[in-house]
Amino acid sequence: MSQKVNLTVALPLALSSHQQQEEQQQQESQEQEKHVEQQQQQESQEKEQQEQQQQESQEQEQHVEQQQQQESQEQEKHVEQQQQQESQEQEKHVEQQQQQQESQEKEEQEQQQQQESQEQEKHVEQQQQQQESQEKEQHVEEQQQQESQEQEKHVEQQQQQESEEKEQHVEQQQQQQQKSQEKQQPVEQQQQQQQESQKQDQPVEQLEQEKKVLGQQLDQELAKKDEKLGKKGEQLLEQQEESLKQPLLVPAPGHVQENNPVQPEVLPAEEAGVSPKDK
């Protein structure tokens, strides 16, 4: 009996304990499921949050990449524009330098041509002055030589004429004396011949003396004339040297310079040693 009572009492107690145990297990299972569910939900939220963060990061990276790409394109465009502007400025500067150099070379060439033209004109003018001076000197020398020859010829002709006239006079006197002697006596003829011989010797000596004096006078006159002509020639040379030393006046472009030829100086008849009677 006691065993039955114990079993009867123990059985409900066992059943109650078992039931409690099951309930506890069930509650624990529910809590565990709830916990798992919460954990899964949390993990899902965290995963969604990670995915959202990843998406935001990707979008940010994409935005940064687009911004960098845009900035790079703008920078490349700016650099290209700057290079193009620098290239244009450099080309313009080079072109200006070339134009300036061409203008300078053209100006130097014109100056060189003008200098060569001035030197050529100066050389031609000097040659003309030298030629005119030589022609003038030659003309003076020829004129002096001609006047000297004419004067010598005139003196020689005058001396020859006087000599011929004296000789002719002496011959006439001799013929007259000879005719008169033929009419006189022999003694008187002899005396007359002696006197005539003395008279004949006297005109010949006088003629020679006069000829000698005329020759001396001619030499003196020629010496004086050569001295005057020499001084004239020195003066002409000094004038030519002074004219060559004077600065050359270069005519302006388009202006033709008139060349005034130097007229040869004609010496007066008195300086040339020719008297109006000789002419």
C-alpha cells in the first residue's frame, strides 16, 4: 500500500516535473529561436548596412573618379589651350623677329648701296678733277712751249733778217767801193782797199757783237718767262690739291649734280712773253 501511495504520489510529481522540464525546454527553445532570429535579423541589418556602406563607398569612389576625370580633362584642356596660346605667341614673336631682321638687313643694304654710290661719285669726280688738272697742265706746258718756240723763231728770224740786211749793205758798199777804186790811181786804190777792208771787218765784228747781245737778251727773257710759268704751274698744282682736299658734296637722291668743267687759264700776251708787235 505504501508503495502504491508512493507511486501514486510520485507519478504526478514526476509528470509535473517532466512537464515543467518540457515547458522549460520549450521556453528555452523559443528563446533560442528568438535569439537566433534576432541574431539573424541583426546580421541581416548589418549585412544591409554593409551593403549600403559598400554602395555608398562605390558611389563615392565613382563620384571621386568622375570628378578626377573631369578635373583631368579640364586640366588637359587648359594645358592644351595654354600650349596653343604659347605656340601662337612664339610664332608671332618669331615672325616679328624675322620681319625686324629683314627690315634691318634691307636698311643696311640700302646704306651700303648709298655709301658705294657716294664713293663711286667721289672717285669719278676725283678722276675728272685729276684729268682736268692734267689737261690744264698739259695745255699750259704746250702753250708755254709754243710761245717759247715762236719767240725763239721770231728772234732767230729777226737776227737772220738783220744779218742778211747788214751783209747785203756790206756787199753793196763793197761793190760801190770797188767801182770807185777802179777809177782812182793805183796808190789811192791800195789805200782805199785797206780802209775798206778795215770798214768791212768792223761791221762783221759789230754784227757778231750785236748777235751775241741779242742772244743774251733772249736767254734772259726765256729764263724770266720760264720762272713765271713755273710759278703759275705751282699755283695751279696748289689749287688742284686744295680742291681735292675739300669735302665732297653728295647730291640728294634724285638730284643731278651739274659738273662745271674747269676752263683752261689763258695767259695774257705780256705774261706769255709775246708782244703785240710779234703777233
